[in-house]
Amino acid sequence: MFGLLNKIFKISFTVLLINISFGQENIVKNLSFKVDSLINSSINEKAFPGGQVYVKIGDEIVINKSFGYHTYDSIVKVENDHVYDLASLTKVLASTLSIMKISEDYNLDLNEPVSNYITDLKKSNKINTTFVDVLSHTGGWIPYINHHYLLKRKNGKLKKSILRNKKSKRFNIKVSEDLFLRESYHKKIFKSIRKSDLKNPGDYQYSGLFFFYVPIIVEKITSNNFEDYLNTNFYKKIKNNSIGFYPNDKSKVAPTEFDSFFRNSLIQGSVHDEASSLFNGKSGNAGLFGSAEGIGELIELFETWNFQNSTPILKKNTIDRFTSYASQDLDVRRGLGFDKPKRGIEEVYPNKKLSKQSFGHTGFTGTFFWIDPKVKLSLVFLTNRVYPSRKNEKLYEKNIRSKLLDIVFEDLKITKND
């Protein structure tokens, strides 16, 4: 009798598991269908020619897909091992990451002035700017300097004293395939940053200027160059090897913009950001390339809910400090390096369903990642929306990133709880 009951129980339990599995599978299929519909319709509306989406809930990857083509002529289909210019995601996935690790390993005090490591800044109005100030974008540094504007003569031609079409001993910094910068010009770039204005320190104003100093700071503290430090501590520790500067296989790189002002060519395989291109694309401001899957694997180091399943690269208290709001000022939505949701009652950036614990970053070329520890969600969405021109702003106008988050929250029945 007990044997029969035990057999019936086992059969019933197996049927229950099958039903749960089948139900979950249907939910994921429905999610995938809706994501496909959103991305493909966006491609048809020419918000971008192609893209990649990676979604992970808890410890399960529910979507890892590529869409469309490199360009609107539909010649090269986007595959999962293809890479995108990550633009300002570099600020987080290279610069901020390195500072997080250095703060642990070398006891870097984030409240000390940056000028303690960049002595030139001691002779500037930035002498007292701290790491907290620049990482939270409250240091008053101006947003950007268009260095490439200074490289052209009045007749529109590039200055031969600064740029040459062939590499030589003096002109050895590769800007593009047929453009090389005089190495000594970097002194002028940093002089421009040093002498730039400060505007309303304490107020939030997004700036990329500090991040040009990060490779120098990393080398000064660790005695390793920026690229080697990142590869050793982060990029080579993940299975996917797509993340890095200056990708080797150009055919797998989604092109960005046709630069008709400075480089006079289609930008593919070298960084889109003009200022970063003057550093051979190996800058702390922009320059990283990667796939959605590669970024998905890299940002697992921020998934503190999965720490019991891995050997953490960073400590939880370091992650919590950098990804929390850096200021009590409600107008400052930044963590340290990381972007976060706006805090006003009526504000919904980047999506109203995200918890205030969430964090991520966006990139000018059309890139995005976001993590919400409250619901154990990690999402990566890459596009080359700037192809063939940065004037295309349909990605923003159609609010596609927020719509993608809406789909994920609704179909997986995720609820936030601040």
C-alpha cells in the first residue's frame, strides 16, 4: 500500500515539475517574442540597423540574442560574437572598475584630491577636486573639450604639424587607419583640461574630462598600464573574450558614424569618440568594444546575489559604496561612476519600474546596461544608433530602452519594492 502511494506521489511530483518547467518556458518564449517585436520594429523604423539584447534574472540567462545587420544595406548580419563601440560604458567598465579595485588593493582614499596623483592639477582650479567629486560628476568640471576642432586649419585641412597620414617615430599614435598623431600633442590636451573652467562645484554636471586621467592614475599606483591592468584583473577572468580596446577582427565590429569632419571615413573598429581617438582609443572616457554577452559575463561581478556561487573579484561593500547614491542632494542621480534612477517623484529615468538600488550606464553610440539587485535583474542592450550619423536620435525619441525594460518587468512578473 505504501509502495503504491509512494509511486503515485513520485508521478504527481514529476508532473508538477513538468508543468512548472513548461510554464516558465512559455513565459520566456512570450518575453522573447515581445523583445523580438520591439527590436525588429525599431530596426524597421531605422532607430538603429542592428543590435544585441542580453537579459539575466537571478542566475538564469533568459535572452541572449542578436538582431538586424551592421548597416541598413543588410549585408553583414549581427551575430552574438560581434562587438559594438561601447562609448561611455568605458567610464564604468574600465575606469570605474579599475578605481574600485585600486581602492581595495591600495587603500585609495576616495575623499582625497585627484591632484595628489596628477601633480599638474595642483597648479589649477581643480587642486581640491576629490575622487568622489569627479566620479559623481559634481566637481564642476565642464562636460567635454572638442580637441579635434583645434586640429584643422581655416581652409579645412588638418594641421600637418600635428597629424600625418603615415606612422613615424614622432607621429606614432594611431587615430585611424591612415591618420597618426604627434605623441607630444598629449601635453596640449592635458593642458586644455587643466586650464578649463570650473562651473558650480557641488552641482551635478556630467563630465568626461577626469576619465582621461584614469590610465595615468592606474599606472602610477599599480605600475601596470591601463589595458594590462584591466585584462589581468577583469577581462581575462571571464569566458567571453570580446571586451577590449581596438578589436582585431574588424569584420565583427558594427560600424558607428561616417566622420566627415575629422577622420573623413566610416568609423569601424576604432573608437567613435574623437577625443579618445587621439589616445589610440585606449582612454578612460571611451574606447572599449564588446558584445552584449561579454558585458553580461563581466557585470556578473556586480551581481552580489550570486556571490555564493563564485569567487568575488570585488568586495560587496565596495560595490555597495560605488553603486549607491553619492549625495543626499535629490538633484544628483549618480553613484560613483555609475548612473542611477532619478529620485524626483515624477521622474522616471531610465524606467519607473526600476528600484532606487539599481545602477548602470549609457553610451552615446547607443549602448546601455542596467542592474537591479532588488529584483536580481541584469540587462545589456547594444546598438549602433549613430550609423551613419549621430543626428539619428530615434532611440531616444521612441524611448526604446525604457520599453525594453517594461517588457522584461511585465512578462517576467518582476515587481520592485523600494
